[in-house]
Amino acid sequence: MVNKFIDILKFFYNPVSDADRKAVNNDSSGQEYVTINDTRFKVAPHWFWKEFSQQMWEPYTYELMRKCLKADSVYVDVGTWVGPTILYAAELGVRKIYGIEANPLTFNLLTDTISYNECLFDVVLTNNCVTDKDGVNVSFGGKTGEDTSSASSIRGDCWSVESTTLLGYIKRHNITKIDFLKIDIEGAETFIINDLIELSTLPQLTISLSLHPPMWEDREKAAASFVSVLHHFLLFQSNDRAIDIDEIYHRLTTSESHPDWGTSFGNFFEVILRTGKRR
């Protein structure tokens, strides 16, 4: 989820078996398909789907979703990009799926993918930019391609999209229960710090939060704000091992450009937040 086009993670949590392997193929008409286990999805053409297949894209994400989601679960995907985790949720049988995507180009691609597959017809997808304000036209994005997914580069002006707060989105869609919330908005996570406090009161919620400290304008201030909020959650690494707040603060504020826990793109990493009493 951190930078959806990331190359394969250095650490796999319970690597998926051969039965879980994904395949991309084209039929005689040139249409592109992705197969996850025994479920075949027609997808809007995009270079990522080949990588999705070849590199066993984020198997730990699939495993975490498998453990958290059932048919009657509610999955909210903030920063859907072209929809890999939407497909994961659908393959797991989840019937209530909500997605927010800021990039108009990838939003349109995912809209096409949803329209191709009957099992995705109930997915609620919106083209909004998640910030700390509702209903404001936000210009963002440092490039016009399909790789930028969120308001990460709030300095750019390639697109203008209506903003939403995370809580505002949840309320407008009358979402009263969330089982799994994925947030990967490429630096714009600093805008949802206050929303996380309220989300911490929801029962049995798992949040996969991608953090991109190099993209933050005031890293020290943002890191301190995140640490104050994280006290409300049980904290885990992406491999589902516990992590303490001091370690998270170190990762957020380090000057290392490519630390061991990061990705090939730099100091980007995920934390898993669970609601409940801290141990």
C-alpha cells in the first residue's frame, strides 16, 4: 500500500501459498484480466497489473485483510489508486466496500474496472481529495500521470478535486461500522490526525496507515502529533509484530533516506492500528 507501485516488500508476513498466486492474462480480444486465487477480474489496462502478478504484490496486505474481513465486514479504502486492495476485498467476499481516490485518471480506470465485474457493482467509489476541510476545491499533484494518488504533493496544481475530511466522508455515507480501514494518501495523512482520535473509539477496528515522513512540510511537528494520537491504539508493524511508540517516533524523525524498514523509494512505512485498551 505504501506507494502502490512499490516493488516487493523486504519482509513477508505469512507468505501466500502457490494457491494464492495472482495471474494477469489477456484474452483474444486484448482485454486484460487479473486472477486472485479462483476469482477472475477484468481490469482497465494499466502497467501495474503485470507487476501485481509477477511480484506477488504485498502478500502481507492480503493476509492481514484475510484475517480481518468476512462477507459481512465493511472495508474502507482511502487512496485506492487503480484498486488492488479493492480486488483483494472482493476476492475475500466482502460485500460492503467504499473507496476514495483523488487522482482523476486512476479514479476513471478503477471506475471502469468496477463496471466490468458484477461482484464489484456495489462498491461505492468517490473522487475526492482527503484533507482537513470539507467541500473545498484542492489543487494538488506534482505530475499529471497515473502514479500520484492523493494530496501528497499539496504543492502541485495538476488537478483540482473537491476535498473531504475522513470523518465527513464516513458520516455522509452513513457508515456506522468499519472493520478494516486502509489509508494510503502519500503524505496527506497529516491532515487526518484529528480524525484518527475519533476513530479510536470505534470497536474492533483495524487501520493500515501508510506514513510518508519525507513528504511532510513540518516533520517534527507532524511526528509529535501522530505520537500523541497513537497512544489511543494498539500498535503493530506491517508484519503484525508489536511496535512501540518510541520506535515509531524514531522512524518518523530519522534523517536516514533509505532505512531498513523503508521501501526502495525511501522512508515510507506502515503501521497497523487496532482499537482496544493498550497493553
